[in-house]
Amino acid sequence: MKRRQALAVLIAGSAFGAFAQDSRSNTWSPNKPVRIIVPFGPGGASDNVARMLSAPLAEELGTAVVIDNRAGAAGNIGMEMAAKSTPDGYTVFLGNISTNAINQWTYADQLKVSPLRDLIPVSMVATVPSVLVSSARFPASTVKELVEHVRKNPGKVNHTSAGAGSYAMIDMLELEKATGLSMTHVPYKGGAGQFINGLVAGDVDLAFTNVSSVSELVKAGRLKALAVTSQARLPELPTVPTMAEAGYPGIGTDAWQGIFVPAGTPVSVVDRLQEAVKKVMQQPTVRDSLTKRSIVPAPSQNSAEFATFVSVETTRWEQIVKAHKATLAN
């Protein structure tokens, strides 16, 4: 693992080194709009985070910040577009646990870029707990009832996600393994916003998804929350138990979101973006807006810290994906 971490840092560092002449003392001042590529459609956690950050980030940078949703292929379309963009700071990428740690293992044959090689980590933005939810008309209202229902109805219960190999699907595979059950996977394209619509309509039964995407639907009774993946119960859903309380500790993923730029971006630009993100994430109004949606602000102290984190996550998910290699295509 240490060798992989060192390799990732060296790869990221090589991109910085190519612009060693660009002194850190220089301050980048953008003079045209900055585009944030969001690799999923409207309605999901990534889109929510980007839209809550865009206005204060624009004020901090002194220029317009626009959101560009580029959904498809579990986030790979947006990531590939960002990685191939001009490395000048005017295109940034809101990556996440899927695009920058998981997809290179689950989509190895289709991915046209290397996240560690072709993107520079700038700063983590936030972490997002997940929740196991069901359609409102699904018979079970607890994890225990879910297990009993699936056991009594083999082959009749399905679950959904943003695609084969997504962490939501892998989390469900972990639950199936822990319970000895088997369900049918029904993938949706375009991110959480799409499969959540399917859950609300009752077209699919279950999903692990970001709390921020469904908390209001749960409160309105349009979806049911069975358990959250966080270590403690969430203020947003105080009556919903944790997966540990439900008897399945360690199952479920708290996702993360972070800012990346194309490899080759000047060091002064990376530094200015990192500084801007950090300042924005420290603003009480921004933090309150995020926490009200169960999104936990988590800016990095510097870009090197985030690069190391991404390296560790990449290695961790390589091991998880290899453990489920035979079932990821389902």
C-alpha cells in the first residue's frame, strides 16, 4: 500500500513539477468564468454540493462560476472531459469516490483516462453519509424486516444504483453477502437523481444512496429510510438507526466529494483554487447549508493532503472491487 501511495503522490507531483517555473508566490486571478464539471445529472449529492458552492466560490475568485452537468457512464464521461480540458484553471472537476477511486477498477477496459495520472487533486470538499432506502410501498420498514422479506420472496426483490460497479451496488453486494441473500440489480443512468425517481415511483425496491439526495423525500413519506451508514444517527433523520444498530456494522459507504483539475495545471492556479475552496468551506452560511442536507464539510489543509487521501482510497477500493469481481457485471 505504501508503494502505491508513494506512486500516486509522485504522479501528482510530476504534474506540478512540469510547471516548477510558476512560483507559488504568484497569485492567479481568473478573468473569465470558471466551469465546474459535475459528472452526474441534477438532483444528486454532487449536483447539490456544486450548486451550494458556486455562488460563494464565484465571490471568492472574483469571477462567474458555472455548473456543467455531464452525466453518463457512472461519472466517466464528465471525468474524461475534465481530464482532457485545457489545464488553465478555468475548468475544474467535482470528482468523488466513484469517479476518482472506484471506476478505474470497475471500468478498467472502458476508461479512457487515468484519474491518478490525468487529474490533480486540489481539495476535498465534503463527505456524505449514505442511507438504505426503499420505495414507500415496499413491505419492510427495517433491515431485519428487509432480510425476512427477501428470504421469503427469492428472486422477487430488486435494488438499484447509478450503474454496475458503483459503490451503491457494491454496498448492496456486501449486504447480500452478510445476509446470504440474493437480489436483482437494476441500474439507472445519470446518477442518483434518476434512480431515486424510480424508487419514488415504485419501479424499484431498494438502494443505498446519499442522505442529502433523499432526506426530504423520507420526511415526506415518499421513501422509507431503513438505516444510515454513519457511525452515529444523523440529526436530519434522528429516528433512523445506523447499520451497526441494525446488526450490520461496516456495511455502507460514506462518500466524499473533491475538486480536481487537469494534469499540467500551473501550481499557482492549483494553490489559488485550493485556498478559495478552503475559505468558502469555512464560511458559516456555506457550512450550515451543507449540514442541513447531511453533507459534512471537510476541506483539505492543502492539495498534497488530498492527493494522499485519494491514493489511499484508490488502493482500498481496488481490494474491494477485486473481492466482488465475479458479480459486478450483474
